[in-house]
Amino acid sequence: MQDPRLSLRGVTKSFDDVQVLRGIDLDIAPGEMVCLIGASGSGKSTLLRCMNGLEPVDDGEVWLDGVDIAEPGFDLAPVRQRIGIVFQSFNLFPHMTAYENVALAPRRVLGEDARDRIEALFVRFGLADHINKYPDQLSGGQQQRVAVIRALAMRPQTMLLDEITSALDPELVGEVLDVLRQLRDDGMTMVLATHEMAFAREVADRVVFMDQGVVAEEGAPDAIFSAPERERTRKFLASVLR
């Protein structure tokens, strides 16, 4: 069996007196697409942020390619080059063009003039005609695709995606999901927190249902959506699939 790209063991995280993660064990294989589902507040976003060190864990281990990056004092800068993260909010600088937003990190962090690579990403994801536009000249779906391109410009091995369609109008969701389909076909390792159940069922290699800070159930999409083992999973799916 292939060694996992990411491996979490006993990960806990609290904010003040609220325990958000309660001992998470989870493995992510190279090239695997894992969809995290669950109610708001179940810990999905916090789990993603712990995976690349944006949130330090209170206890437990986060192994990236065999190295525990949750060790106190571990240098996380190289980790964040290898693990890209895209959020629900686009977080584009309004005074910079789409190209300038994407080129900033490769130039400052990697010391690269990555114009050819960045332009190729804009072409690939249908934004070649918008590369020199400012964020307020782009639709929400276009801005979110720019945010994905910005993460990809750092040449990550793994992508973490946190409810990236939640802020979009329904008619714009499809264009962002098409980008994720392309990345999956490329073999990109991805962990995606999502409320898009049909998409999770279609493209995920594995679905992880989180409930109150724990992994309540995980398995192949057909198993989770057609025949979940736990009553809590069945109730959640019944509420979101009505």
C-alpha cells in the first residue's frame, strides 16, 4: 500500500473552551481526492487549517510525507509551498490585476518570474481574456478560479479547498467545480470541505463525514451516500438531500 501524503493522528484543537477537533485520525494518499462533509461547526475548516499549520494543533501529529509538521518550532514555510489552500472568500488584492495577484507569491517566495506558467494556467482554466482585469471586473466564479490559480502557481503537491463554492451564486458553482475535476484528472492530491453532495458523490475517491469534531464515518462515495452505516450520517444526508 502506498504511503500516505498526509497522515493525522490524534489531532485535537480547541478555541477557548470549545473543543473543535476531538482526536482526528485520517490518512490522505497521494493523488487521492477526499471530500469532507458535515454540518457547519463540525470541524471541517479547522481540520483543513491544521493540515498545513495555519492553526497549530493542541495535541496529536500531522505527518507530511513522513515528517511530523506539528512538532513545536517546525519551519512551516516550505510546507505551505507544498500544500496550497483556497478559502471560501477569494482574498484577492483589489488594487492588483488577476495576473498580479497570482504572480506575487512566486516572485516573493520562490524568486521566480513565472509568467509563462501563470499565463498557461489562465488559458487552461478559461481566464485568458481576464488576466489583466481587476477583481471587481470579474464575476465571483472568475475570482474563485483566480484564487485556485494563485495556489497552483506555487506548484503545490496537495490542495486544501475550504467550501470554495459557498459564496457563489448557484449558476457560477459549476465553473469552479470543473476546475476541480481537471485537477483530479491530473492526479492532484486534494482535500475538499464541501456542501456540494452531488459533486462529492461524483468525483471523490473517499468521503469523510465529520460530526462534532470527530470522523464519524468514512468510505467510498457510493457506500456513504447509498448505505451509510451510522444513524447520524443517515440523518445528516437526509437533511441535506431533501
